[in-house]
Amino acid sequence: MELVGKSVFGGVAIGKLSIYQKQDNVVKRVKVDDVEAEVTRFQTAKETAKTQLAGLYDKALKEVGEANAMVFEVHQMMLDDLDYVESVENIIRAQGVNAEYAVATTGDNFSQMFAAMDDEYMRGRAADIKDISNRVVDVLSGASAGGINSTEPVILLAEDLAPSETVQLDKSLVLSFVTKLGSTNSHTAILARTMNIPALIGINYPEDVEGKMGIVDGFIGKLIIDPDEETLKKYQKKKEEEEEKARLLLELKGKENVTLDGTKVNLYANIGGVGDVADVLKNDAGGIGLFRSEFLYLESSDYPSEEDQFKAYRTVAENMAGKKVIIRTLDIGADKQVDYFNLKKEDNPAMGYRAIRICLERIEVFKTQLRALWRASYYGKISVMFPMIISVSEVIKIKEIVEEVKKELSDQGIPYGEVEIGVMIETPAAVMITEELAKEVDFFSIGTNDLTQYTLAIDRQNPALDNFYDSHHPAILKMIQMTVENGHKGGAWVGICGELGADTTLTETFLRMGVDELSVSPSRVLSVRNAIRNIDLSK
Amino acid sequence: MTEFTYTITDPQGVHARPAGIFVKEAASFPCNITVGKDGKDVDAKRILGVMSLGVKQGEEIVVKCDGDQEAEAAEKLEAFLKENL
């Protein structure tokens, strides 16, 4: 069974499900004869509750830090609040009833008042009032605190968890919190973030799940009950990956991409949109090695304006704060159809009318992108590269258009920065002329996915060919070698931005070849860094 | 009576913890003290009342002190608000 709610903290937890044992708190309304004795009972219980809260404050301070502990100090103040105290005492005296009933009623009234407020934070405080009231009632009735009905770590399910309940829990027994109620601002949510465990709210779990196997996917807010073997395996793998990532992040963040013998290499990230920049920074990449500009065209119903493009490029350049951002110009074709381009259907789009071939014939579309790119270059460190190059004449033509664009900008008094120009090496033809190409550009970026498909004559989209597809084929490795050597001879630096760049079984091979830069998906940056730091090229 | 107005700058508004400290400060003076928003006044010495105003960032509150040590109370509370809220 799968239940979807809202995630308050990401991560994966796998384990047995257990429902939190709340103590029974049924409060009865009982008439009392001696109301003043009942008021005294309340006052004594209130003091005991405050002593307990002071103890919880100390416990929380040690376990989860001051920010999380503060709630218990606030609870003590709430218990001393005159409105609260007067309300309780007034109910006891006016109705001649027991303290338990007076406290529970007052708690309900005040928590309803907060629950009705138009502010999420304040609505969250309704739980605090309930919590302190329950505590006093417990003291009055001598009830014991609830807990976890298990001796092994579990995914804890609860209707809702009050701060005093979560703090009393044995944290070593909790893999994840799952509640029916609660808010993303609740203490449970804050606690989950502090403990770095996944937590979900709004999950309406059935009551007969005690002891069953469960999976919490904190990334998409899902609880899976009684998962099948396959799902379980999938999540075990995901969990291991997450743990590995977390470990790497901690260890490798801020470290250099340097081999044991001191060779440094640039490690950048590939992105497909402005929103991916956060991932790039989180994973500590040194720059962006491939920014696919297609998203601007694919997400639009007409040619994206210069202004829209400029804004996107500028945002990324500024967010990367002086780190290199390599943007690839439009790479669409019949396989990535965009209606307004009106491209004819082709039998073999991979080898068809696409990328730079379109740009060199639809100059205005190309120029709009180039103007946006050069304008954005004023706001950061932008490099531009061109896809699907097969000949030197294409590069010369591109450079002429670039010069025109720069002149137009200068004439209009629009500022632009220094922009490195590079080409994608993704056709066998480009590899064979790298010596000549190197004289025309500042850098090469090897697109191993297309290079492999064109070199091995294997259509990437055809699953029937999977058995023939060998990404480590010696032909590919020799081509990379040749590209690096010719690039360096002509003064161009050489990077790899295809999937092969993240293949850590080849990292050493690439470094021995002299590859200057690897660009990989953000989530792979740290594992590649880890590989680099364990390589010794002197051996 | 001494009174002053203050505009909340804390992005979370008057949340529980500073409200608690404010109330404690207020309770240490003998004079009557109220906090008001949009014409609704509550006793500044009662945390639930102060929180029930639900004061958010950018909203203005009026603090009125009336009685013994009113000037001193106003000065102390204004300083606290500037520092914490």
C-alpha cells in the first residue's frame, strides 16, 4: 500500500512501522465539594509540570540544541500565564468541577483560539497549549508518559506528536516520523531536520500496521506499507546511495580536486536549467561545464526573446559568482521537436538537421541567442560552445557571426565580457580535425554520448542494440586521447562533458591522457572528486 | 501614561520565544502595561494574550505604560523590541 502526504524532511527510511502509544487521556467532568482544595491541587500540579518542563529543557538542550529546547521554556511561561491560570481557577470555582476538567477545557479553548489565527506559525502554537494542558492533566491523574512499543529502531507513526512527547522519545529508536496531522513548522518537523531523518505529515495510515515493514520516501512524501521485494531492493539501494552521498559531502566538501601526486583537474557540473544551480553549489562543483540552453526553447511556445534568454544566462552567471559557466548553444533537432521551428520529420534525426546546422541557416535565431549570451557575459564568467561541429569552415563562420554580434553591441553601447569560445567534439569528423580546430578555439568539450553513437554506428535510442554498445570501446578512448593531444598542441584546453566523464573506472585513464576538465551531473561531483583524490599518477 | 509605537522587523513576527522574554520584562515593572495592535489592547504581562495578537513583520504595535516607573518601563521595553523584534 502506498500513501502520499507531505514531506517535511527528505531522505529514505526503511524499517518496521510502530504506532506511538499515547497515554489515555480521557478527562471526566466530576463535581467536587471543596473547590478551594481543587484549586490548590491544580496549583501543585502546575508546579510539578513546570519542574518536569525544566528537566525536559535540560534534556533537549543536550540532545537537540538550544533552538529546539527553547519550546520548553516557553511552555513554562505559558503555564504561568495569568489568562490561562485564571481561566482554570474560574472554571473550578464557578462550576464546582475537578481540576482535570478545568485544565482540559481551558487548553481546548486557548488552542482553538490559536488554531483560528491566519498565521501558520501561530496555528502551530495550538499544539503547544494542548501539550501543556495534557501535561498538567497527566500530573493530576498520575498517568505515565507514552512511548515506543519496540526495542528496535522503527518508523514511528502518530496522530500528531507534541514537543514534550518527541523529546521524551528514545531517539535511537526512531528512523523516521510519520504523522497524520502536524505542519511543516511543527516541532516534530524541526526535530526531524535536526536529527537529519526523513519525516512526513498528512499521512492517513490505517491502524492495523503495527510491526509491518515500511518505507518512507522523504523526497516525494510517500509512505509504502508492506513493500514488495523489488520496491524494497530499490529503496535499499537508494538509501545506500544517500548515505554514501552524505558521507562524501561531509568529507569532500571544500576539498581540492587533486590526485595523490598533486595533479589538479577542474571538476564542473552539467545543468539543464536555471533551477539546477542550487544542486551545483550544494555539491561543491567548481563551475558549470555544460549548460544546455535547449530548455529555453523547449519550454516556450515561440522563439524565446533575447531578453528572456539574457535573464536566464545572467542569473546563472551571477549565482555562480565568478566561477566558469560554459553554455552550449541551441542543440535541438527532429528528435527534440519544437513546433515553432517547423522542422520536417526525418528518418534519421540523429544524423539530421539539428544543432549548429540549424543555427547557421537560421542566422536570426542564432544571433538572438548570441546577443543574449554576450550581454550576460558582462555579469559573470561565461564561455560559449557550439554543438555538432564537423568542419573548420563552420567554426570560422560562427566566429564571423560572433564578431558581428559584438560589433552591434558595442555600437549600441551595451557592455559584454571576455568570452572563451569552444566546440563540442562529438563527431568522428571533429576528432580527426582537432589539430586544425584547436587553432580556432579556446577549448574542446568532448560529448561522449554522441561521439560513441556516431563512432560505433549505434543508435542510442534503439534498445535492441544495447548488447553492442560499449562505452569503453578502444575506438572511443583513442579518440579522446587524440583530441587531448591535438588540443594541447594547438593551445586549447580539453574537457569531457558526456556521461563517460562521471565513470570513475575511467577517471585515472582520463587524467593520464591529460584531460583538463570533467563535467558531470551535480550529484556525481563528489564521487568523482573522491576518485580523483585516490589516484596516484606517479605510479 | 507613557506610550510608544514600534514596527516589527523580525521576519517571523512576534513568535513565542521573544514574546516570552518581553512578557517577563513587562512583568518586572509595577505599572500597568498593554500592547495593542489595530486598536485591540492586551495585557503585556500575559504571554498568551501577547501571542494572540498575531503580530507579523511590518506591523505596528503600541505599548502603553501607566503607573509607577512607567517611563523606565517604556524605555526598557522599547530597547528590548529594537534589539530582538
